[in-house]
Amino acid sequence: MKGKQTLLSLLLCAALAVSLCPTALADGGVPYLDESGNEQTYPSAVPVTNLDTAWSNNWYVASDGVEISSRVTVTGDVHLILADNCVLTVNGGINVSKGNSLTIYAQSTGENTMGKLTATATDGNAGIGGGYCGAGGEITITGGTVTASSVVGAGIGGGDGGAGGEIAISGGTVRATSSGNGAGIGGGEGKSGGTITITGGTVEASSRYGGAGIGGGNSGAGHVIINGGTVTAHSCSGAGIGGGNGGEGGNITISGGTVTATSERAGAGIGGGIDGMGGEGDEITINGGTVMASGSLCGIVTVQLESKKDEKTGRMVMAEVAGSEQKMEADLVLIAAGFLGTEKYVADAFGVKMDERTNVATADGSYAASAKNVFAAGDVRRGQSLVVWAIREGREAAREVDESLMG
């Protein structure tokens, strides 16, 4: 009898153990959606628990509600599946340093069903990425609702003083914030954003101070490629997308998706941050998608000019003085350029020729231009002059028009 009771107890314990296992570990493997949104299955995965502080070279699955109280360190190539309706909270953030990789998957695409991951970092660490003074590794997000934040590091990318690494987002809902000089997604304070590629999903990234929304940290440039998705990027004094405060724009390519990029104070919507200029080799290419960008004026760059004779035309022209560039802070710029000559597009629209002084060419003693039934008078014909000459020539041209019509 006692043997039967022991056997029964063992069977009950086994049944209880099976019932406590995550549902994602059922026979047939663990389902997930790959970067293309196709359903795949991995044979088995390690359940994430609240005692985890290290994930190493394996597949992991988060189910139900799990809260980890300290930072998790990723070593090697790690894959994390967020099971439907799971809520995974990592209070110290997730350390993915250079040379290591983390790929995050979901099991569905519904906003109300996708698994959720929240990673919050302090002490200069990235929310997901490098530690203090450390660059981020390879971070790939294919799905799930992922929220990552840091104080001075990037929300996703480099820690304080660390570059962004390789970041790719193809699906899910991603919200990344730095409340200091790091980028929302990209570099930590003082460093470049690494390479950031967004091909899908909904991405919201912001820096509440000197980093770019997406791109470089404070003083850092960005390398950003956006081919799809809905992307919103905002910074206080860095660029929405591009460089942080004092950082150059870097290389930015947008060929798809819906992109909104703003800077609150004086950075570009897309480009350099406040005090940052496009550097040699920097390039911004927009050849597709819907793009809205806005920034604020912070200053102007001026050069001195000198009058020189153009050897080809014989005209005196204004030429830039080498090494005379100056940068001045400004909240408002008014341009009073005076008379700049006849605009070429106007002459081209009427099909008339221009002379060597960029005035509309007319026959000697006539107001008739080179095109039939087109006449010119005033500054457009004689160049910058007094208003009395414009009045006189207007009257004479009107007489010539009348004679042309009346024959």
C-alpha cells in the first residue's frame, strides 16, 4: 500500500511539474515569427526566470510575467522569444556588448497579444546594449513590444561613452529613450550611432537632452538606413535623425516608410545637431517614403567676398575669400540681397536669350527680346538702375508693343 502511495505521489509531482512548464514549450517546439513575419519553430528553448542574470549562446523563451531585478548579460549568440501575452521586465537592462548578439522575436503581431519586454538601465548602461563606456553589439528586433530606456547611455545601443553597434529593427513596436546625452537608438554620450537599419515595425525614439533621437549620442554622428516602418524620432538639442548635440549628420538614407523627425531647440530634423554641421563625406539621401522633418534655426555660416574679373566674360564678379568662413549664433536671419540679376528660369520660360551680364538681351535701340512677341524693360533689360529708368523704359516698351500689334 505504501509503495502505491509513493508511486501516486511521484505521478502527481510529475503532472504538477508539466503543468508549471511554459505553454510555449509544448510538444512540437517553440513557435516564433522571423524577420520576414513567417512562422518558424525552434525545437526547444530555455524558460526565462526571475533569477536570470546571464543568457549565453542559446534560445530562451519568456512566458507569463517575469521580473528580473538586476542587469542581464548576453554572451555569444542569444535568441529571445517573447511568448504571447508575456510581460518580461529587466530592471537593470540587458547588456549586449560588442562581439555579442541578441535577437528578439514575437509569436504574433497583434498589439494586444504580442509579448512585452521592458528594459530599464541606470549608471551609464544602455537599456539594451553596451555597458558604461562600452559599445553595443548586434541587436535585432523582429517583433514584440520592446521598451528600453537609459539615463545617459542610449535606450538601445551604446552605453555612456560607447558607440551604437549594429542595430536592426524589422517588426514589432519599439520605444527607446535616453533621458541624458545618449541617443534614443544609437550611440551613448559622445559616441557615434553605429549602423541602424529599420525595415518595418513602429519605432519611437527620443533623447531628452543632447543625443539624436536616432543616430549619434552627444557629439556623435549617425549612420541610419530606413527602408520601411513608421518611425518617429525626436531630440531636444540633437537632430531627430542624425547627429547629437555638436555632432555631424553622418550618412542617412531613407527609401521607404513614414518618417517624422524633429528637434526641439536647434538641431536639424534630419542632419546635424545644434553646433553640428555636415562633415566631409556626410550624405543624406531621401528617395522614397513619406518624410516630415523640422528643426530650429541656431545660427548662420558666412564667408567674405571680393570683386574679381571673370576672365571668360570680362565681368566683375563676387568670389569667396578662402579661409574666411565664420559661424555666428542667430535666432532670426533676414536676407537683403538686393538685385541679383534676371533669374535664368524666367528667361528660359519665355525662351529669350540673356547677355553676358545676365540681362534679357534686346536688339540695339529696341525693347524686343529674341523670342517673337516678347519685350523687356527696366532692370531685367538694363540691369540694376533707378526707378525713373524703369518708368521711362516701361512707357517706351509699351509704345513699341502697340506698334507691333497695330503694324
